Amino acid sequence: MSETLEMGTQEQISITKLRNLIRDVPDFPKPGVVYKDITPLLQHPAGLSLAVEYLTQPFRHLDIQAVVGAESRGFIFGTAVARNLSAGFVPIRKTGKLPYKTRRQEYELEYGTDAVEIHKDAIEPGARVLMIDDLLATGGTMSACCELVEALGGEIVGCAFLIELSFLEGREKLDQYPIHSILSYDS
């Protein structure tokens, strides 16, 4: 069962300001795709700070021990959220990017497969873990990341995203976890 963490009315006003810092780039990376470019938000000090706070808020009192960020934009938000929660940060990277012994998880793409890796000693068994990425689209990447964390014995407390493309139904692949997304796009 998927749970959505809600925000109050005052916060919705600021959410609108965040939405205005996301730039649409048509036909990138291929024709017909509208890319949600977060670089204007990252360049805006108050916008970046607000986004990190909204990602942190719902998890502030849940005794998170590790924040896991998916490569690469999950690193940007994940490290800041980890700092806010006084938790450690764990990167999940594309294959071949981590220097120590790793665990690997493949996942399906529209045309083919990809894989992500985590250090085998990155998560203590029983650790309460928050998963972070910038974007929830089809859910494949985050689902693979969650499988890695659980294989190491981590307890996933939730998954948080700056942007959710709800029309791609990625939430369905993650329905066993609480999902928190700040901005949702229906098309």
C-alpha cells in the first residue's frame, strides 16, 4: 500500500514557487519527451533550501540512520537531507563506479536493462533508511535501489522525490513504501 505524505495549505504556496523554478525542455533527450530541468532550482539558494526542507520534513522524527541517494541527482538532495536528519549518506551508483566490494541489481528500461550497485558494507542490518532521488518516473531505478538496500538488511522507512511524473505510474512499483513527492506532474 502506498502512502502519500501531505503538506498544508501554506506550504502549497511555496510549492508553487518551487514549481516555477523547474524548466521544461521539450524534445530532450528525444522527440516527444518534455524534460524537467532542475538546474534553475539548484541555482536558486532559497529554492534549493526549500526543496531540501520539504524532502526532510516528513521524516524528521522517524529515527533515520541512513539516507540513500540514487546516482546522480539523488546525491545532491540526499546528502543535504542526511545532514538535516543527522544521518549518514550512502550512494547507489551505476555499475563500475564504486571502488570496494559491491552488490549489483539489474532493472528494466524501456529498451533493455541497466544496473546499479551499492557497497556490500554500506547498510547495517536493521538500519532505518530513507531513499532519495530527484525524479520518480517509471520507478525502475528506485525499485532496484530499494532491492539493494533490503538485500543488505536495511529497513526502508520511505522514498522521497523532488518530482513525480504521475502519468508514468512509477509509484505502483514502490507501493510497499511510503512515497513523498514535492511536485507532481500529470502529463
